[in-house]
Amino acid sequence: MPNESDDRLEVERLTKHITLLEKALRDERASKKIAEQKLDDIYQHRYDSYRELVSALEQANHRQAQLQVLSNLANYHVSYNSTAEMLTHFLQEISLLLEDASVILFDFKTPEQAISYKLDKENNNLVKLLPKRTDISSLYSLVGGNESQWQRITEKLTHNHEISAFLEHDFQLVFTYHRLRNRVNLVIIDIPHYCYSKELKQTLDTAGQQFVSALQKRSTEEKLANNYEKLQHTLKKLTSMQNQLVHSEKMASIGQLAAGIAHEINNPIGYVKSNLSVLNDYILLFNQAIKEVGNHLPENEELTFAQQDIGPLIESCIGGVDRVAEIVSSLNSFSRKEESTELQPVSIKDIINDSIKIAWNNIKYNSEIDLKCTEDLPKIMGHKGELQQVLINLIVNAVHSLEEQGKITIKAWANKRRVYISVSDNGCGMDEKTKNKLFEPFFTTKPEGQGTGLGLSVSYAIIEHHKGEIKVESTQGEGTTFELCFPIANESIAIA
Amino acid sequence: MKGAIFCGYAEFIEQNHGLMTWLEIIDKSELATSSSFIATELYDDNILVELLTITSDILGVTVSEILTSFGKILFPKLMEAAKHHVDKCDNIFDFLDHVENVIHIEVKKADPLAYTPSLILDKISNNKLLLKYTSHRQVCFLAEGLIYGAANHFNQQVTIEHISCTHQGDKHCLMKVTTD
Ligand code: HEM
């Protein structure tokens, strides 16, 4: 069958053909590969020489990017005022860097008693996660002593069921640092992965370190500021205490002096006064006698004048002596240390109202009174008459300070321990010198003969006796405010 | 995409399914102009996509399966070209780090038009590693195949688990690589 063998020959020929072609193709491919390899080598060689340059440039770029981030961070660390704000900002930033991962924060002294928070990204604050403290000691021990460093937790946090309920992923990123000397914070970032470039990881690390050092710096600053404030406060207190001491010392010595004077004057005044009234009686006798012998006496003008003048003279002497006696008794009440008057619970509101009524004659012409008492003022332990004396004195002083028309404001209020009363006027005010001498006996700004200068010093003594305080504030041309305060009568004292 | 990948693909098809299959694929392709690619040239990405789709049609396997087995075969060929960069590596994890930080960078230096994926690693433990694959080409299955190939090279056994994948609508392609 020539056809069949022809066919076979044809197939053989074709097969051989194909084999040859395939071999040619392979050869072709092989030489193509060699050519490509050569090309590659050339490229490689050419670029090798650039390599150093390129890597230097890359490093520079890399550094620049880092610096940028760090300087941003540094800026905001400087500009934020509270450490709490700084913390939320830092966590927010880290969460953003890590694709909005959720953030949990623990704050603790001992890890068995940690308070947990969650970062609320929308409102940019930390909210409590668990209502109670939780034990994170096993988690804390996983972190080991590596502070201020981001760390992967490669064990599933199954020990603490409370926390793991809030974690979505298997392997968290953790960061711990000392917030204060004995307070640790542990941050958990719940990330699905930590597949980030070296640069980003580095930036995270540096950001963390920066945050921690900013925090430490801030807390030292805060401590310093706190201490400074405390010192300032103490200084202020000391100064005012010193002033008070000086003042009460002064008042005490003046009191002693006054008591001495009063004592010295009291006796002579006593017999001068009684002698004067005896003298008065004697004069009546003399007058009677003169009248009886009147016609037998020669005309004597001087005698007649003396006879007429003697009555008023004695009268005014008695008046003068009375006044001296009054002053001496005021002095006594000023210097009196142990008060004999008994204190009882009294209503400040009543006392104010009564005082206004009594002083009304002085007030009504040129002043209006504005009275503001809070409701339900507690009672204080006091002596009604004495307290009235104080208030009347203050009101009258206020009236006197007014030029033409003015307003006097009286307020009374209380806190838990004390009742306060203030009497203010919008009068002429006073200068420093006056203010400093205000409570000294015989100091007066009134023209001679018009005031004894004992009003405020006696008031001062009364207030002291009531265990109260008196303060004055005054600005020249604007007015003066006296503020009094008294301890609230407490039940036991009231009964006793 | 680099011609080298196409050359590798041609060899892969030829080795596994014969020259005729390769020629048939090229014949059906509208984008490929020749059955022969030059390794140093750059070709349109769509060509590979088309070749993969045609292959999948002809062989009745999914594109991802093709890519994975292609990666396994492609690896030794790529490795041939990168020999001088990898002398220090003796295990798959170090090597993967090296690919990202040295090999692919060298590829881009040698050909500035080349585009390599970013492979970012997160070594969880000595035998566990997360790898985030990012590339607009989205051929994570090729990467998977390449990793199998690389493990083979270092005489290691690995299992790869696609934790999340952009093809499934996830944000990233995340693979968990575990060595036995
Ligand atoms: C396990 C190791 C490796 C993995 C997982 C890997 C992964 C990949 C992947 C998935 C691509 C495709 C492009 C894309 O996804 O966008 C790619 C491209 C490429 N890889 Fe790798 N690779 C590895 C090792 C290597 C090695 C050893 C070389 C040696 C030089 C290499 C050189 C290249 C080149 C030249 C490209 C093409 C670039 C282009 O198309 O412009 N790779 N690599």
C-alpha cells in the first residue's frame, strides 16, 4: 500500500521536522536568555554605581520624614496644657497611624487594681470601660519590664475575660509607661496586624518616647507650679497672720494702756463728781444765806456776777466730768478681757433691723439703705446690745463718710461655719494711714470735740469678745466696706 | 509587568501542559502579539490578566489556583536572577524580609519602571508571621505561590492562610504564614 507507506514517511518527515523546529526554538530561547542575562548584567552594573548615592538619598528622605513627624509631635506636646489632653491626643494620633485601631488604657498603682478606659475617637476623650477595677497582672507580666516601648503581645489574652471581651484581634500592641512615680499606664492597641514599614514602626517608637518624656517634663512642671502656688499661698497666709499678730499685739498693749489710764482716772473722777454735787448743794446753801442777808450787804457787782455764773459753771463741770466718766467706761469696755456679759443665740437679722431703726435719725437725711439678708440665717452666740452698738457705730460712720447723698448697703449671709455681715458705703473712702489706725482708741477723723475716737476700738473689742473678725476694705473716692464674721452658734454652745 | 514574568509563565504552561497549550492560549489572546516575550522588556499588565483568564477557561481551573502553582514554578527562576543578593538568608522568614528590603528594591533600581508589590511583615513568633500584600495588581495568589516556592528552596514546609483578601472586599490582603 504505497499510500500508507507514503503517509508514514510523511509523518516521520513531519515529526522530524517538528523535533528539529522544537530544538531550534529551544536554541533560540537559550540564546535569548543569554542575551537578556547580559542586558540585565549591564543594567545591574550601571545601577550598582548609583546604589550608594540612592541609598544615601533614601536615608536622608527617611530622616526628613521622621523629623517632620517628631517636630509636629513636639509642637503639640508643648502647646497642650493638661497631661490628660496630651494623653488623649497621643492615643488618638497612634490610633490614626494604625488604621483607626481601638485603644484601651489601664491606669494603676498595682496591676491587680487597674482602672480601665477606652478611647472615644469621636468625642476625643477617654471613657470608663469597666465600672469596677480589674486585675491585669497577667497581662502586665507579659509586657515585662519593657517601658516606653511598643511591644507585640503574642499570647492570646484569655486569662482576663473581662478585657478580652473588648478585644477583637488575637495579637495586640502594648505600651507601658510611668505616668507618675507610682502610677503606671498600660495602653493596648487592638490591631489586626503589625505589618508596617520600618519607618512607621520607628516613628511609633519615637512618638512613644517623646510622649513619655513630654509627660515627665510636664508632670515635673506641674509639680513645680503646684509647689510654687502652695508656697505663695503659705506666704500670703503668713503675711496676713503676721499683720494680724502685730495688730492684735498693738490692740492688746493699747488695751492695757487704756485700762491703766481708766483706772487712774476713775478714782479722781469719782470723787470730783461726788464733790461737785456736794459743792452744788453747798452753793445752794450759800445762795440761800446771801439772799437772807442780801439787804445788809453793800452793792457788789462782781459778787452778783459770780452768784449768777456759779450755777452754770458747776453744771458744765458736772457735764464735763460725766463725759470723762463715759469715756473711761468705754475705755474699760475696750480693754475688758474677760467679758462678764453672757452670750446667747441671737438673730443677726433682728439686730441689723433694730440698729437701722435706732440710727434712723442719722440716716434719713442723706442716705438710702439697701438691705440684703439671705433667708434662714443661722443664729450666732452674742450679746444683743453690744452687737447693736457695733452695727450702729458702723452705720453712723458710713453716713458720715457720705458726701451729700449716698447709699449704704448692708448684707448678711452665711456659709457652713460662719455668718457674715457687711456694711458698705459709697462715700469718700480712706487712705492707708487711716485704715491702719482705724481701730486704735482716740483715733478719729472728725473735727475736735465731735468724736471720741473710741467707736471702732470698742467695736473691735466687742467683736473679739464674740470670737468674730472685722475686716475693712476701702478705696479713696469710691467707698468703704466693713465685713464682720461670727461663728455660727452650735447647739452645744447654745445650750451651755 | 516585566517580561521575565511572562517568560516564566510561558515556561510554566509549557512544562505543565505542553507547548501546544501555550500556543493555543496566545492564539486566543487579543492583546499578546507574539508567543515570545523578552525578559527585560515591560508589557501591559492586562496581557497577563487576559492570559490568565484564557488559561483558566481552557484548563478549567481558577485563576488563583493557576497563580499559586505558577508562583511555585516561577520562584526558582526569579531566584536564579537574585542569587547574589541572598547569600545571607537561610530561612523563609529572613528571606521574605530580604525580598521586601533588598531584592524588590534592586529590581526597581535596575529598572525604574518595574513595579513590585509591598510585602510588609509582622513576625509574631518564631514560626508565625503575618504578611500584608499590597499592590494595585492584586495578584496575592502569585505571592502565595512564590512563598511556597521559596519555602521549597530553603527546605521548609509552610502553610499559608489568607486571613483577609482584597478580592473578598477586605481592606488588605493579609496572609498568615506558619512553618512546621
Ligand atoms: C517569596 C518571594 C517573593 C515574593 C512573595 C514575590 C512577590 C512578587 C509578586 C506578587 C509580584 C507581582 C507584582 C505585583 O504583585 O504587583 C512580584 C513581581 C516581581 N518580583 Fe517578586 N517576589 C518574590 C521574590 C522575588 C525574587 C527572588 C526576585 C528576583 C529578582 C523577584 C523579582 C520580581 C520582579 C522582577 C517582579 C516584576 C516587577 C514588574 O513587573 O515590574 N521577586 N514579586
